[in-house]
Amino acid sequence: MKAPQLKTYPNGHQFYKSSDCPTCPVCDKESKPEAGFLATLSAPARRALENNNIFTLEQLSALSEKDVLKFHGMGKASLPKLRETFKIAGLTFKTHRLFKAERIAFRMPKRYPFYSKNSSP
């Protein structure tokens, strides 16, 4: 682990930090929302959503859990909080639906001759 270094941020705050994260911890605490679903999340998870222009539950419900986990800073620990918030609001994450042909092939057991590529009709 790197030794903490004194960093000065553009707003004038000075803070000792051992990481290369460009976020000012003082400003981060000041910008934390007091209410709403973003207030329940950790700072990295909240920034991950904000950096992807997601500020409402409706915007978040347009994404799947897999999509949300791809955001830098969003971890699996935040998903239960988001699911609970969705439950209260009557919303859900977007679910990926299979195309009809994929659903049929997915359910079709291989023992049927018409399923095999080598069988003739």
C-alpha cells in the first residue's frame, strides 16, 4: 500500500490520501443526498450511478442488474439495497428476455430426433 500523500483539490481542500482516486473526500461528504435512494448507497456506488446520469429510480429501472454491475464503483453489496428500494416503489430491474427461437431451443431436450443437426426429417 502506498504511503498517504498530501493532495490539494481544485476547490482548495487538502487531504492525505494513499490512492489515486480523484475524488475529494470533503466534497464527497458535502454532496451526499439526505433523502432518496441515492442516500442509502455507499459513496462509490452513488458516484457510479451519478457518473452514468442515473438520478431517479425510473432511470435505474430501465437497466438490468448485469448492466448496473458493469459500472465502475458499483458492487454486489449495493444490489440488495436497490432491490428493497424498488420493492417499496413497485419497480424492478429490467429483465433480459430470450427470443422465441432461443426459448424453444433452450427447453427442447436433445433426445428428440428433430432437435439433432444430423437427423433428417
